[in-house]
Amino acid sequence: MNKEERRRIIAEVEVERERLLPLREEATRTTIGMLRLSAPAEPPDLVPYLNLAYLLGVRHQRGDDGLMAFALSLSNWATAAIKDVAAQTGRTVQEVLDQYETELMEARMAQEAEAAAGAAADPDAGTPDAGAEPDGGTPGGVRRSERAEE
């Protein structure tokens, strides 16, 4: 990025910050409300669904500016939380982030290994039966008539 591009981006960020600043207090209250709902949620797999529903609600109720202010608030909270975790555990911010990134990579590798093992155990998995009707290219291989029965 050259000097002129950097100036242009900084200017745009400053304009957006000033434009969104009046929404800051509401965005912070919204962030706290979402965290009160999703942080204690069980099982943990439920959290992404709750958060997405909350984000969609913010977008529907407050529009794109409200969603952008909320995203900025969440980003600021996440940054502060990572710094706090680092301070509380005696690690650097980079070490905390490296741990999370490593855990994500390990989880992805485990999923890939599980999928590969499943494919090796059943070599015909994913292959249509010889007598099966084609699905007509529909999403998920389900014909409209089958969806209507659900």
C-alpha cells in the first residue's frame, strides 16, 4: 500500500467513525444484551446461531449503519477481551491468538480426517445407487415433492 492509498483509507475511516459515533452508546448496549444472551448459552454449539439471529435482528431493526456500529462495538469488545486473557494468563496477545488459530486448524484437520476415514470405510458413499432416480440437480439432492412431504 502506498502513501496515497493509506491516506485515502485513513480519511475514509475517520469519516465513517464520525458518522457512526452517535450510534456508539446504543451499539454498546446492544453488545451487552447479546453477550448476556449468548455467553451463558448451553450447549456451546448454540452460540453461533444465537449470535447470527441477534445480528440479523440488529440489521432488520437498525439498518446497515446500526449493524456497522454493532460490529465495531463487538470488535472493540473482542480486542479488549483478548488483551485481558493475555494479561490474566501471562501470555502475549499474539500467543493467545496463536492458540486459538492452532485449535481451529486442529479441529479442521480432525474433521477432514474423520471425513476421509468415513469415505475409506464406505467406498460407495456419495455414489448414487444404480437404480436410483436422478435428483434433477436440486440442492441437497431433494426433489420438490420430497420437500413438500417434510
